[in-house]
Amino acid sequence: MSGKVPGLVSFNLHRSKQSSRVVNYMQVESKEALKAWLTSAIYRTHLTAVNAFFEDVSTEELELTYILH
């Protein structure tokens, strides 16, 4: 999918083994790329598909603070 959306680096869903909690970890190249992704037709289609699996979905923008290589 990242090749279809300019600026999208990756999109990953992580499901907790202890609960029904799921975390979406998405990386984009810039805030402009994030805005483009959130307004794209691909995002709307993707969101509809993902929401079918979950009862409650909320979003939060986070800032990268630490990288370990």
C-alpha cells in the first residue's frame, strides 16, 4: 500500500495477546503526507475495512521521541 500513497512509509496493526486492544502504528514522511493520506479515497476504503474488525476506534497523533538501531 505504501507505494500507492505518496509519503506513506508503513502501516501496521498490532493486536494485544492479553486483550482486544489493537494499536495502529503508521509512519509517514511528513505532516503533509499525513494530511494527504487522511483525505485520500484509499484511506476511506481502508478505514471501512479495518473498522469492521473493531467496536471502538479512536485516533491520536504521536511524536517520535526515541529510536534504537
